[in-house]
Amino acid sequence: MTDHAIDDWKRAGESGDADLAATALAADAVLISPLTDGFSFQGREEIRDLLASAFTVLDGIRFDGDVRDGDQVVLFATATVRGRALTECQRLRLDGDGLIRELTIFLRPLPAVTAFTRALGPVLARAQGRAGTARVLTAAGALLDGVATSGDRTFMPMAAPTRLRD
């Protein structure tokens, strides 16, 4: 198995090229959302469209590590979204041709995840021609992001190790 698809996938992410990313995907690839269990993205074209939107809200994607075992690859990356540092882990499962057949994404920390949700939801809705849904997602995203950000700033420090609070 060659690493051609993985190299293209990483290069596509770092350059924001959804078309190049799509060449690394199997035709029936599945992307399992980091934001909801309500749905996944099915097929090369649907994932390409998602990535095109995601690349408009993420800045400075950089892959900085990987772990490989047979037909599975785990990639580690960093980016920023709305000025917040985002850390990403991608679990890739490859098919017999070395193309990505399944992609599960994990993101942290929570304030960056909610910033990503806030930014991406309306972009996706507008790309699908759903302006009304984009307005609803803008308001809902602002609420979710505000709660996560203020909670991180106000309440999470209360749980910090004692040496960090004093």
C-alpha cells in the first residue's frame, strides 16, 4: 500500500484544496461528524462539498504527526478558527486501493469546537441554498459558542489543580 492518498489528503488540508482532498477518498467514503451523531457525510462529492465549506472557516491547517497500523492511519493537526487554536485528530480507514473509506474527526478544546460549529453551520446552509436555516444556525451557534467560551473562562478555572488557582 502506498501513502499517496494520505500525502494528498494532508497537502489538500494544508492548502485548503477540497478537490485534491476528494482524490484521496474512495467513491463511497463516509465522514463521521465531530459535531453531531445526527448524520454523517456520505460519498466523495458530499465530503468534498463539506471540506470546501470547512476550508473557508479554518485557518493555518498544519499536520504535525501520524500513527499508522495496517489499513488505519491517525493524523494530528492544528488550525485556528475565529482566532482560537483548534487541535484535530483524524482516524482514517483505508480501502484495498489505499483510499480513505472512513474518516472520523475529533476536535478540542470545547471553545474552539463551538467556534467552528458557529462558523461552519451557516456556511454549509448557505452552500445548500438554505438562507433561512443559515440565519437560525447563526443565532444558535452564537448562543452555544457564548456559553462554551464563558464557561471555559469562568468555570473551568475552578477545577484547575490547586497550584494553578493560587
